[in-house]
Amino acid sequence: MTRTDAAAARAALAAWYARHRRELPWRGTSDPYAVLLSELMLQQTRVAAAMPYYARFLARFPDVAALAAATEEEVLALWSGLGYYRRARQLHAAARRIAAAGFPRTARELAQLPGVGPYTAAAVASIAFGEPVAVVDGNVVRVVARLLAWDEPVERAASRRAIAAAAGALLDRERPGESNQALMELGATLCRPAGPLCGACPLAPFCAGRGRGVAAELPRRAPRRPPQRERLVVARVERAGRVLLFRRGAGERLLAGLWELPEAPAGAGAEAALTARYGGRFRLGAPLGRLRHAITTRALEVEVRAARWEPAGGQVGGQVAEGPEAAWLSPAEAAGAPLTALARKALALGASGGPES
Ligand code: SF4
């Protein structure tokens, strides 16, 4: 793309954005805390799913100081259901750091905060502080790869450099926040992953992918490893209308601190594995249903079974001897607790009617 083309493309994009942008709750704010919150929530989450969480979060924690003063349990409970809980923990840690040292104002400084990568740092720096840095998120990668008819896998270092350079050329340095949001909006609404709407696109005259008829095939991706299939059994132990949950330890690599139903690899050794992991003694009963669940690179096939549990030493709550923290929760308590997504799905399967502990 020549400099003249880039200038014309910037103007066309800005005019389109002024007329067609969606009105979203985080649009129009330059409060860095609100921008950071929205950007972290929108990582791996659809706009429609993030919107109610964004409103609830801002109502409960209206500024960095309020979030920094909250407990991790409160933050996780409010995030519950949005998934990828690491983001909530990192947001909380970032708020504490900002409350102590002030809000970083440049992308380079913002990227030092927990959970803030180059994309989020550029978004906050440009939208909240007017720094002229281009955001290169998944939407931008797709749009630019199509504009350039870039034929190499976009994960490669040379591809990343070329795409970042083109995104930089498209950036309006006078209004970087609006400019970045315009390109992301174009990717989200017109230059969609399947079936780009080129007929309505303001960048169509500059788009090599469209010109060559290959836009829908781009961007090219490096082949991915297939997900690892695993079979799990999840034990649903009920007593007097309450269900037994365990809290994952702080040292767990994934989902640390969240509450889960006891789970173990399916098969003949499942009861022994449950007992070894959670303490007490498990007896599996009738199947209650099956579900599928994907987490990082694992594709789980899960059987939920009614179960009995005899706690070690007669304990039925709090710290089980030499095991993770356990609790009996009512349905209402479970709904408000920070649960793993798998536990939430398993609890949504019908009431057990199975054996009680
Ligand atoms: S013309 Fe089509 S492929 Fe090119 S940027 Fe616009 S929507 Fe995307």
C-alpha cells in the first residue's frame, strides 16, 4: 500500500466509522480503568457476553481504588461465568499496582502490568492517553492480511512485522484511539472471519485480497495440533439439598482458587483417584448425564455421576485433613460462587436423585 493509498484508506475508514460504529458501553470513555476493564473482558469473550459483566463490574468497582480494595474472592465471584479466570486475577493484581503507583500512560509502561500484553497496552494507551500506537488484535490481523493479500501464515515473525507495519501506516496519529477502534470495528462487523462483506467495505478500493478474489481464504494460519481428547468423571455428592465442592489450590496451573466438583480420569481407577486427590472416600453411583467441555488444548468428554463421600476424620466442611478446602453449597450459594465452567455445566444437569452422602 502506497503512502497515498494509506492516507485515502485512513480517511475512508474514519468516515465509515463515524457513521456505522456500534454504540457499545465502553465507547466514548477515555477513563483508563474502564478501557482496561473492557479490553481485558473482551479477550476471548464475545461483545454480547461481556456487556453485562462490564456493567456489573463498574457498578460494584467504579474505580481502580475500589477494585484494589476488594478481595480476590469478590472479584472472582463477579467474574464467574465469563471464563478465563486468570484475566480476573491479573486485573485485580494490576489494579493493586496502579492504586499504589499510579496509572501508566504509555504502551511500553502499560505492558508491564499483570495480564496486559502488547495489544491491550496499545489499546489503553491510544484510547485513554492518545498515544499514537497501532493496535494489532485478531480483527486487525485479519483485515490487514486481506488488504495486503498476505499469503504466509500470520504467526510467522515476518508476517507479524509486515502486518504491524501496515497497521501503523493505517493509524491516524492525530486520533489514534478512534482510528484503532475503527479498524477493529471493521474487522468485527464487515471483514468477518467467514464471508467478508466487501460490497459495504470502505477499504474495498485498497484491498488486494478482494481484488484477487482470495479475501475469504485469508488470513493463512499455521497448522494447529489437534486437541487432546480426555474422558473424565465428575462426582456430584449431595446432602440435604447441598452439593459438595472443593476449592482448587493456589498453586494450580489453571483455574487456581475456583470451586469445582470432584473430578478424575474416567475408568476403573476413578474412585481411587478421587479419594487420592480430594481426601475422604468416594463411591460413584448412577450416571446423571454427559457433557463436553473444552479447556485450553484439551477436549473433555465428561460423565457426571451421583456419588457418596465419607470425609476423613468425620469432617464435612472447611479444611479436609490433608486435602483441598471443601464446602457444601446450596444452589443459590453455588450460583454466586466462583466456580469452574465445568462445575457450572455439571451442576446445570438435572438434580441427581442419586445416593446421598
Ligand atoms: S474489502 Fe473485504 S476483505 Fe478487504 S478489508 Fe474490506 S471486508 Fe475485508
